[in-house]
Amino acid sequence: MVPEFDRSSGKLIFADDFINDSVLERLGIKETAILCTDLWHLTHEQLPKYFGGFWNNIEEPMNQMLHSGSKGEWDTAYSKVIGQVQQFPNYSEYIKKMYDNPQCYDGYMLKYVEGNLE
């Protein structure tokens, strides 16, 4: 953020993994802003890199999860993904972390949040 920007006017911040909640705390906006993932970088760089060759197996349900329009779609897609990675504890843990933080990752939550922040 540039010094001329009024931090209190920021409601949503989209970023990749270079920014986390501790940055929001240091800026004094942890209580007023929500940190959301940059879906393009997540689906085109971060997830393919993390999952390697296995990404091809879960790309479709992960995209369904990340672009869901309702909690039901989010849950259904999550179940599909977890079913495919359950034999890999690190993958399961990574996806569960995303599932437990829909305000950071999911489209239906962003619609809800945006409506309530205005």
C-alpha cells in the first residue's frame, strides 16, 4: 500500500502467499479487511506447483470448489477432491486448510462478504 492510500477504506485484499494475516495486523487493518487469494495465481501457479503431476487428477474439482456459487457446491466439490487425495496426508491437509477458510478462497463467500462490507 502506498502512503497516500487510506488503509481504513480497504475492504478486500487479493494476494498470493506473500501476504498473510500478520501483514494485515502490522498495517492495523486485520479487523476491517479480509485477505483473499488471487485465484488466477492459485490455480495457474501455486496449486500446480504444490501438487506437481497430481494436479491433473484434481484440477477440475478444485476449480469447481474455488468457483462455487453456494455452500452446497463448495462442500460437494471439496468431497470430490478429498476423495481423490485421501491417501496423501499432506495434500489432504492443504485442501482442508483451504476448506476451513472459505472467506479466503471461495467465490460464494466473496459475494456474501462484499455485500456485507458495503
